[in-house]
Amino acid sequence: MMIHPATVHFAMILPLVAATFGVIYIFNRTETMAKISARTALLAAIAMIGVWYTGEKIAGPEVFGFLDTAGKAELLEHRDLGRYLAVAMAIVALIQIIGCRMKKGGIQIFGILLTIAVMAVTFLQGKHGGEIVYEHGNPFQMTQLKKYIANDEDFDMADDDEKVELIQKQISVINETTCEKIGCEDKEQKSKKIQEDDD
């Protein structure tokens, strides 16, 4: 599962890099900038296809069963948008490569504008991914709990009642650690304050 989060940053940053080189090309129409813009768009497309594949075939199926209804809906939306972005970026890269090969600035500029649009939607996709991790993060806590159960000698030697106690203790430790990382205490306090204001 870790290959998806490890590679997703490439799919986030490469469209931005491609769009940046594209904007530079718009103001400085040299053959070198045309080639750089088209090639970075191609790299962005390859990264997006790779990340979509690792998400749909590896990470998604592993975490789907651990999510609540809202989390499952969010994950399916994330998967679909990832697929559309991978296809869109591949088409955009093709348009830019055609414009570069044919030395047609208008075609390449059209491709650059599409790259900027794809980049903007990619940031929205990143927001969805963050929500899955930080708002519906149970799968990651479950993974930690599974590792604890598989590797803890005290757990192996405990009887059933003691095992339940050890699991409950470990869940509270995992929740505490997760809260420290993502600041869920702040969210809880804000939520309480909003409820108090409503009352």
C-alpha cells in the first residue's frame, strides 16, 4: 500500500512543473522551451498513470473494507477522479507533443492551457486524498493495530480477557498518537465551540 502515498507527490508536482514551463514557453517561444514543456507534460502523464494504477489496484482495495460509508464514497470518488486525471493528462501531453513536433505554437499553447486546468483539478484530488487519510484514517490505525498484534509477545501469551485489555490499551495509544500528528484535539475543541455557539 505504501507505494501509492510514496509516489503520489510526483503526480501532484509534475503537472505544476509542466504548467510552469508551459507559461515560460508562452512568453519565450523558443524550440528548447517547447520541447521542455512537452516533455515535462509527458512525465506528468506517466506519473499520473502510475499513481492512478497503484491507487486503484493496490492501495484502494486494501483500505476500502476498513472505511465507514462516507469514507468509502470518498475513496470511490477519489478513484474515479484519479482515472479521469490520468486519461486527461495523457491527452494533454499528446497535444503538446504534436504541437511541438509540428512546430505549431497555437496547438502547444492550447495544450499548456489544458495542463493548467489539469493541474488545478490535481490539487482538488490531493484534497480528497488528504480527507481519506485524516478524516477517515481508520485503515491506517487498523494497520498499526494489526502490526502490534502480529509482533507483540505479551499479546501471544495473554488469555482472552487480557488480549481484549491489551487491544483497548493499544487502540487508545494509536488514537492519541494520531491526534498528536493531525491535531484532532483542535478539531474537537472547534466542534464543541460551534455547538456551544449554536445553543
